[in-house]
Amino acid sequence: GYTLTPVTPRGNRPVVDKHSVDPQYFGGNPQEMVRIGAVVEGLLGAGKVLSLREVLASGPERYAGLFIPGGHAPLIDLAKDPEVGTLLRHFHDNHKPTAAICHGPIALLAAQADPAGFEQSVIAGKADGAREWIYDGYRMTIFSDKEEAVFEGSLGGDKLRYYPAKAMAQAGGSMQFVAPWQPGVVIDRELITGQNPFSDHALASAFIAALDKQQGEG
């Protein structure tokens, strides 16, 4: 019952991680994988993907909630993007449901005083807490260290710049995890986070319930 508006930092069409196009992430059902792929293609048609600047200029109050998908891409730019921080503050200040899954929760780090500086301190192993982070003390989850170690082991010796779970904990998040590769969702106030790709159905149900509740209250 909700209309989805895809948004990327520059308004460019997002590209799927080829490793994610695997039936294991769709309940082992190849037909479901194809169906979801068609749904996504329909969302990403010409002119349908907006930039962060466009969303902020037109007014984020038009939107009922915010969802941040996973994949490793959020580690590259979303966690230090000031426009992401501005968008997050709107949903936080107005108590609107905000959901993120897998590596997506790392984008929450953008809503602090100096996200780029914090990221550099994490990479250097010197981080001792984020300044003015709106989610400080929130209960949350993200792709766990154990799950990340398995992924990193597939990189042929390459290493990630930092593990997201450690960064979230250093920022001030109250991290909670379930066993690796099991569904895990944490809800704290307006924030809904899912640990890994297998948390998708549980997170979607919690997010839609939160949206419905908000619409009912409005």
C-alpha cells in the first residue's frame, strides 16, 4: 500500500551486486528471485530515481518512512554523506519509521557532527565515540563480525577498511546480534534494523507495521 521512491546520492541508477543475485537470498526459490528482479527493474525506470538533493529540496515531509538497503556500497559513501545525515535527522526528529538491513545501518553514522572524521578515526583504530550522534544509545544491529569475517575470507586476501559492527559500537550504538545467518531484527523507537539478508521478511513486516501505526495515528 506504499509507493516506493528510489534515492541515491547523485540520482544515478543503482547497480545490483552480482553476488546477491543468488536463489539462497530468495528462500532458495529461483522463480522468486526472478520475480523480485522484475519488481526492482520496475522501480528503477527512467526518471524514477531521485537524488538526495532533490528529495531534500522538495521536502522530506512528503515521505512516510525511510528504508536503507544493504550490500557493501553504504560503507563507501553513505556513512559520511552530510545529505544522508540531514535526511536521517528529519525522520528522527519527526519520529518517522527508519529501517535499514545488513550493511545498510552503517549509513546511520552520517547523522553526527563529523561523519567523515569519525570514519577516518575508525579506519585508523582511534575512534572513541561519535559526537552529537542522534542514535547514540539506541539498540540496533548490523552485519556481524562473524558474518563479515566469512565474507572477507572470500576476497582472496583483500581486507575491508573496517568492520561495520565495531564502528557502530564505537559510535555509541547498543549492538545486538543473533547467530550468524539467522534472521535478526532490533526495534528501538523509530529505528528498525536487520542483521543480515535473511532478516528481510521480518524487517519488512516490522517496518510496514510501524508505517501503518504512524498513518493511523496521523
